[in-house]
Amino acid sequence: MTLRNRLPPTLSRDDLRGALLATVNLLKNRRAGEIATDYIEDYVALNWLEWNGGTLRLTVTGDNIRKQLAAGLA
């Protein structure tokens, strides 16, 4: 799927921000299967997560947002 074909997120950015740290924790613990599909699709649409060889990973944008959240800035 190209960027042009991606649908806009269905969840609010606030909802997605609120769940990002938990999502990152699941990714680090190799439990991506526990992340709701809607969240994955929206994170990918926002370029916060990307698929890489069948594995989800944070993008630079997603990592910057994670850092802001961890510092209490977002």
C-alpha cells in the first residue's frame, strides 16, 4: 500500500498518543499480536509505525512522539 492509498486515521490522535507507550512496550516484548488492528492501521497511516520485513517498528516520527510522551511533554 502506498502513502496515497492510506486512509486517514479512524481513532483520534489523542487516543493514539495515549496508547503509544503501551504499544511500544508490546513491540519491545515481541507481543505485537496484542495490538488492536485499528491502532496498527492508524499508526501506520500517521507514519508512527511501519512494516519492515513482516515486523512492526517505530518510525523516526513515532520515536520522537514516544520520547515526548516519556518526558511528559505531549
